[in-house]
Amino acid sequence: MIGKIFWYGGWLIAVLILFSAGLKLPELILRRRKTWSRVCRGFGGLIIVVAVAVLTSAALTRHDKHFDLTRERLFTPDPKALEVIESLIRPVRLTYFSRADDPEGIRTQRIVELLGQQSKFLDIAIIDPGINPRLARSAGVQSYNAALLEADGRRLVVKGADETNIALGIQRILREERVEICFLEGHGEYPSDNYEFHTHVEKLGGHAMGHTHGSEEAVVQTISHGVGRFRRSLESLGYDIRVILPAVDGKIDTRCQVIIDAGPRSTYSAIESAALVSYLESGGSALLMYDLGFLLGAEHIQLLEHLGLRLDKRMIVDPGLHYAADEEMVAVTAYENHRITERMSFSFYPGVRPLERIIPVEGITITPLFYSSKTSYLQEFRDGMAFNGLEALAKQERLAESGPYLLAAASSGSFSSTSTREFRVIVVGDADFASNSFYPYMSNNRIAIAMVQWLAREEGRTLVSKRIPVPKAVNLVNQQRLALILWHVVALPCSIA
């Protein structure tokens, strides 16, 4: 980008010099007597000027610089999409189908042209299906605002094309091997095919609506929700998704490169725990999100201890750093150094339980991912406690321990020296953060996808995910709310007075 700006600056300087020389040239020719030598010098200078102008124009064309002067930056491609295009190492042909008089299509057409300038491996063609219906039919495109991607003999049609969808399509069509991700079910987990959600903006008794942190009661009845939005994001990245039932099968299919256990409610049997151990011994990867109220069997506890972790039954409350006005929605703004947490910002975890880090067995490494703040503390948890109102909260004894508390950790290694492939496991003391109602907000979706990419051993890929529409809102942590109130209610009136 900086190099292109220098090219543009050099072109601009050259044009200004040529312009000033052009202004002085007629005056010099008219003032002096015309001789053959002077005429030749004049024509020679003219030829040089034309040559320089042609060369500078060619240089500018090859090193074009795009300026977007719109306030909303409508004609600026998404940075993540640009990163995908710039990282191309194999040829991709992009054919965009758009109507010439469609305003949205015009915007995407300009973006597509800009994407084509970012990489020599991206070949761009823009077709109006109204003018060339035969080409559209031969490509299998039956609607406007669609893109046909072709690479390595494969074809993919992207509907509702924008730069994000195009980048996702390119990642899918260039994927060299299929990665299968399996959601576990059979113990009351969040269903991966459920897309219901609520906005969780209403408040009652100081607690978030519709989330019981493992209990069956809530102050406001809402439709049961799942992790369907999380699943859709993974599918948009090109992952193959399916559901497995270890309780029925008695084993975990080793074709699943990653398994996701999102909020189980009932205890695993010894056979299921043994199946999980066997899967990890074969080099599998698992994202284990265990909510409050989930009780572990003896074999399951032993497995987590081998990984270097213990699960606490209590709940974390953070009066200093939380989402909105709910102290049980623990917020995280600082992360440990790990590939998963690179460039992560604000995320939050409703009704989260702490993890205790212990010494793992030999050959296994445990790495913390993020903690609660120092102002957090533990509170005994009982089913429905979070929704019994302020009186029930007042009866809970605040424990002496103070934070920070470990919220998520990554474990990797092998259980034996004969293993040919290391396993990877991430344990999070909460599953609500990835549920439909909380997944799109802040960095919850980014960190959930980053966890899966690390487990799938694709942490080097550019993180591009489908945008999820959410209600427009400005969300502040508690310190920001207090600072805003102090500024507007105290400082600003005093400064005027």
C-alpha cells in the first residue's frame, strides 16, 4: 500500500513538471528565431515529453491507488477480504453477474474490480445477465448479484455476493482437504440446528434474560436456543458439519477432526468418557464448553486432570468488569499470548465457572487463554439461583477468594510416547458465549471461530466470517458507564458553571 502511494506521488510530480514545461515551451519557441537546430530540439523535447507522459501513465495504471471519499467508506473492501486476495498463490477466476442499473451491484462491481487489482492470481470478469443471458445460464447463475468462482477444476456459485462472501468462497474452493467438525449431542447440549435467539436487552432483577446458567427456570420465557449461528459460520468457512451421538455409538468417529461439546447438561457415562479418551489418544481435537450445573463423572474428572485442569462448581461474579449491567456476564479485555487470542478485543461470558490449573501428566502442555479481572469473586451456585431475584442473591455468602480466575485454557500433547499425532483440547467454563443470543456480539464469534481453527490446525488461515446482523447498540462495560455519567452529570456542568 505504501509503495503504491509513492508511485502515485512520483507520477503526480512528473505530471506537474511536464505541465510547467509545457507552459514555458511556446514562449521559448516564439521568442527566438526559428532555425533547424532549434526546431529539431523543440520536436525532440516534445517527443521526450510525450514519452515521459506515456510512461508515467503506464506506471500509474500498473500501480493504481484507490481513494474512497464517502463518509461510510462504501467503496473500501473489507480488510480481511483483501488479506485473503493478497495471499493467493494459485489462479482463481471470478465472474461477477450484476445488472448495470442496480445500485448495490454497482458498488460490488467496483469492489470486485479493486480486488482484481490486488493479486495477479485473481482473474476478474463482470457480466450483465440481462445482456448475456446465455453466459449466465451456462454458468448456472439464475439471479443477479452472484459470483462464479473457478479454481483447480472446481466451480462454486456465491449468491448475495459481497467481498466477504467472495473471500469465504475463495477459501472454500481452494481448500485442499475437507475438514469435518462434529457437534456432540445426547446430553442436552445446545442443538447445532437451532437458530432461535433473543436480544437479551431487557433486564429484570439485574440479571440477563433467558439464560439460566444450567437451570430450567427463567424470569422471561423464550424459545429454547442453540448454537446454529456458530454452526453457520463454520459452514461458511468450508467446514463439513455433522452431529454424532457417543451415547448411542459408544465411540467417537475418528473422521471428525474436531468435536464440539456445547453445554452438556447430564453426566457422561464411563463408556462415553473412555470414548473421549480414545479419540484424543488418536490425535483428535475437542472444544469442551461446560456450563454451570454440569456434573462430571469420575472418569471425566480424571481425564481433565490429566490435561492439567479441574472444573469448579461455583460461579464467577465480576462487579468491576462485566457486560452491560449484569455482574454475572464476566467481560474479558486482556488475553494471554496465544495464536487463538491474537488481536482479540472485548468478549463476555454469561454465568461462567472457573477452571483450576494443575500439573498435567508428562507429555501434555497446558496454556491459559484468558482470565477474569482482579475484582471478580466466587459465589456458590444452585439451580435457578441466578433468577430467584435479589433476595436470593443477598443470602449467598461472598467467598473470601478474589480473582483473577481462569476462564479458558488450551491443552495439547500426547498420552503416550507411541502416539503419532498430538491431540488438542480447549476447555471453557461457559457455553452461553457461543449460543445464538450472544455469539454475534463483541468478539464472541471471533474467539469461538479462532478456537476451532486452532483445533483444526488451521490457525494460519485468515479469519474471515460471515457477518451476522445485530440490533444497533452502543455497549459499554461498567467503568465506561461510570466515566460517561461522571463526565456528563458532574464534569461538564461544572465546567460550564
